[in-house]
Amino acid sequence: MGKRMVETVIFVVAAVAALAGAVTVVLARNPIYSAVGLLGTLFSVATLSVVQLAPLVAAVQVIVYAGAVMTLFLFVIMLIGVDKEETRVEPLPRQRMWVGILAGAVILFAAGAALSGEFVWVPAAATAIDQDATNGTIQAVAEPLFTDWVLAFEATALLLTIAAAGAVVLAQFKRKRA
Amino acid sequence: MVPVGWYMALAAALFLIGALGMLLRRNALVMFMCIELMLNAVNLTLISAGRAMNDLNGQVAVFFILVVAAAEVVVGLAIIVAIFRRRATASVDELSELRG
């Protein structure tokens, strides 16, 4: 019962929860269930981030995604109403069938390549993981963020401002008189 | 520790489920959640690959994806609400004015 064992157990539990949540998002008829399933997936991914020495990313993930984004989603679901049944009529049955066959072929190919044993997931992977170099504490992540990536960081500030302004403009939409 | 391939396989499965949901569902809100699902799968790959390569830049990239996703959700949900106010529907099949 060492460190490796603990990580394996956490991985299995979080992976099952993430997949269950993802399947719920797609299959649930009620959008509220979809939102709750997405919440489970987000928390599981945050857990896996913690296991992989990314605690800051995990915290931001929970605060921004599980907090802000999911609240927004739930508000909009409540606003739009959940009682409307989704239509199951196929407008493009033949195209969808061909897309499905194509997607199945791609999935089979990818699974075969992964299971053949010769597939390398991360070609540039280091032989040994340096626990100090990859520990994503606030200090360690802030250093590249405010040096190498500072231009992108400033651009995100602009992006968020534009997004907020755009949302306000869209919310003030008024119906023109016919 | 768990091999990096496991994390990558999990992320691939999450991305696949998100893409399938995008293709199968008609509710604009659920399609939006599937986009979030795919973005999260990519975040997971970035963190896992960054750790396997002893590189913190993967985690920095995740921050930018989070910011872009937040901006996308704000604008996208505003568009969905605007459409709903005009058409009283959240189904993407109803929006066919541009059909040629």
C-alpha cells in the first residue's frame, strides 16, 4: 500500500465518476440532469488535476467552472424552462448514418492503435518525473504566466471585457414592432 | 504512479462522449455542455502531458483555456437566451432561416 496504490485508486474512482457524468450529460432528457452530470465531471477532472500536482488549476477549475459557469448554466435552464421535450425527428437521416459509420471507423482505428502496445501517448515524455519541476503551486505557475505568457495574459483581460460587454448588448435585445 | 497513457485514454473518452453529444443532441444548452466537456478533456491532456514532460507550461495553457471557455459561455448563453426570447425554443433544428 504505497503512494502508487493511492494514486491508482484515486484515478479509478475519479475516472469512473468523470465518465458517468459525461454519459449523463449526453443521455439525460432533462437539461438539469445534464448540468449535474457535467458538474460531476468537472469535479472529477479537478481531482485528477490535484493528483497530477496541479492544485492551482484544480482550485480555479472548481471556482470558475463548477462555481460561475455552472451557476450561469442553471440560471439559463431555469429561465428557458425544462419541460419542453426534445424533438427526436431526424431531419438528415442518411447524412447522420454516414457520419456515424465514419465516426465508428475512426474510433475503432484509434482504439486498435492504442491497444496494439506500440502507440506512444506522449512522445517527448521524460523518463522520470521531477516532482519539484512539475509541482504547480501558485508561485510556480505565476512565474511563466507573468513572464513568457504576459502578452496572452493581457489579451485574456481584453477578451473577458469584450465578452462581458457583448453579453450586456445581447441582453438588451428588444423586439422590433412588426 | 499511474502511467500517463491512462490519463490520455480517459481524456480521449471524455472528448469522444462530448463530440457524440454534440452530434446527437438538439437542445442548444446540452450541446453547449458538450463543448465544455470537450474543453475539459483537453485540459486534462494538457496537465497530464505537462507532467510527463516535466513542463509547467501545460498548466499555464489550461488557464487560458479556462478564460476562453468562460468568455464563450457568457456570450453563448446570452445568444441562446436572445434566441429563446424571439423564438421560444432551445432546439437548434428550429433555426433554419438561412436555409438556401
